Amino acid sequence: MDIDLLTLRKWFSAISERIIQNCDNLIELDSVNGDGDLGISMSNGFRAVSAYLSGTDETDLGRLFMKCSKEFNESAPSSLGTIISIALMGMAKVLKGKEKTDIPGLAAAMENGLDAIMDKAKSKPGEKTILDSLTPAVKTLKDNGNDGFDVFKKAAVAAAEGSENTKNMLSVHGRAAYYGDKSLGVLDGGSVVGKLIFEAIADAIDNGREISG
């Protein structure tokens, strides 16, 4: 199965629904060491991207992700909103001129998105951020890209494990960094967003099989 506009519509619709369902949980997590707006900003951001994809006829994946980046940035004015927008822009650069891609191609685009985050935000895995769930998930896609779409289940597990590991990390970025040792034992909300993204995609793939079957 190729990854194209129709695929992105289904995936981002599923992601948007999953984020909205977990809005209160994200707010609660963010209220511990942040300003408590994470659930609202992420719900608004992914809702805007899903709405754009459902109404566009653009098929160039690069242009699609570039527009998604703009929509997200405008709808989720927050630090994580900016970070996700940077990742989407990084993906756009790799997918420019392509109307479809495969899992290895998507993994390469995602990896470029992660590199863009690390370059712009001056962050890296192990610092209690969304990178701690996204990085192992993308590595799973990259290392198992020829396994078919079941690889997203493995990626979702890797993202969940990465998110859980943030309990053992100290926050070094943003408002949470001011809490020092108090950030230990607490899940990072951004990492949970990363986990939810991959879980939603994995479930959307399964649901598509059930419908087609």
C-alpha cells in the first residue's frame, strides 16, 4: 500500500481523534511542570491539519506537509506546536515532488523531521521531550521498513516505551526545566503526544483492513 493524500487523510483524522480523546490527560500532565495548555493546543493543531487534508486536492506530498506545517503552527501557538511544525517542514523537504511514498521513504522523511527539531530546538533524545517517543518509533520504521504496515504496531510499542522512560529523566527545556528534580517520576506530555500519534496510525491501518475485509 502506498502512502498518498488519501492515506494522510485517514491517518491525520485518526491522530486528531486520538489527541482530542486524550485532551484532558495531556492537560493534566502539562499542569504538573508546564502551563497546562498542551491538550488544547495539540487538539487544535491536529484538528486543523485534518481539516485541511480533508478539503484539499493537492497531491504533492512535499506541498501537503509544508501546508500542514503552516496550519499546525497557526493553530497551536505553543512550544510543542512550533516543534511539530518544524518536523512537518523537515518531512516536506524530503517528500517534495512525490505524490506517493513507501514506508522506507516515509521513515527517511520522518528522520529528517527529527533532525530539523534537534537542529532548531537544540535538543536531543534523553532530555524529556517528544523526541524520546518519536526517535525510537522512527528508528523502528527505518530498521523494519520492508515488513509492511504491521511495522507501525512495533513503532507504536517503541514510542510507548520511549514515553514511559521519560519518567526517569530530568527536564532540561522550557518551563519544566525550572522544577529540577521534581520532574523525575513524571511522564513528559510531549512524549505522550508522540506515542498517541503512532498508536493512532497503527489503529487506523487495522481499521482500514477491517473495513476492506
